[in-house]
Amino acid sequence: MRTTPSTGSTVLKRSFGIVGTTVAAVGLFAPGAAHADVFVPLPDGHKTAPGAIITRTGESALVSPSLAANGAGRVVWVSGLVVAEVTETPEGKVGPDSGPSNDPGSNNSATFGASQLNTGYIIGCQVSIGDDAISAGGSVGATLKSAKVSGSIGVRLSPGEVRWVQLERADIVKPGTYSVDYTDVEMSIEGCAGYAQARAYTNLEIIGESHWKTTLYGQPFSIG
């Protein structure tokens, strides 16, 4: 993880190296191969909020079956760049931070010390990740704060369950441009014998007299 004070930029990276790249290439260009990886390019998105613009670009997912080959597990590596251009926010001081409330509709974020940008994925088992599923979802409470976590998050899901997985956040203490850049962050899904879907989310929360929160969602995609 790298943080650039002048931009508030956070970078998460997990490198496959030459061997991993070769495996991905086989999955992409050999349609008949068993257990082939599936590369999913995802569209850019943006949202305008009071005094801020949120954008997501370069998002993609690489979906693989679990090495356990039991039908209940799969792995997805996600990448993307999230940027918030904030022109209006009170100058805050980080903390106290109440943390995610884990309540339906909480969007897996809550902060009162400073404004905040946070991003991650909503994952569901045998659930289409639409607005109804989002409002009913809880939070897995898993937070990947640095590459020291080996760039991997494990998520256990039951049929009909939806969970929020936060990848990273950036505290906003004054107006400026803040970003989260993540590359090949691994999410391992276990316990879901049916189909599974995922969808990116990015929350921007601004403190002050008109405290507000807005969310930019990505396009849902299948993870097998």
C-alpha cells in the first residue's frame, strides 16, 4: 500500500509474476480448456454529488474455480481505480471512527471524525445483486488495509446471503483529489454451492452541518 499525502492516493497491488500471467493467458485464449479463468472487463462509472465527483475506471475481474473443485468455492481477482474530486468539505480530524454499523442499508461505512472515501465489493450467493439485495445486505467486516494481508480476503456465504467487503478507504481532511487504486486483489468465496454475483461499491461521506453520504455502484458480474 502506498499513500501520497498530497493526493490522498492509496494503492493496493498483488502481482502474479510471469507464471500467473501465463495461466491467465491460457484461460482467456483456450475456450475448451477445463477450469479456464474468465476475464471480465467492466464499464467505467461516475456520480456527481454536492461539491464532489466520484469516478471508477479500469475495473475488471478475473474469475477462477476453486482449487478444491467442490463446486462451493471460487476465486476472483479484482482491479480498478476510484477517484473522488472533493471541492467542498469541512476540515476534519480523523477519529473517533464508529466503523461499519453492519445494518441493512448502512453501505458498510460510518465515520464522524473526517469525511471519507471507501470502496469494496458486494457479494451474494444465489442472489442477483440489485437494489433489493443491496438494501438487505449485512457486512462481513473484513477490511484489507494493506498488502501485508497478502492481498487476499476470504468470504464464506450461505445461499441467499449478501455481504459487503471493504477493500480500502481514504480519510478526507480537506478539499482535494483522493483515490484508491487496487490491482489483482484476491477474494476467495467459500460455502456457496449455487451461483454467485459481485458488484463494486464506492461510498463518499462528507461531514458537516449537511452530513451526507452517496454511493457509486458498479455493474454486477457473475463469479460462477
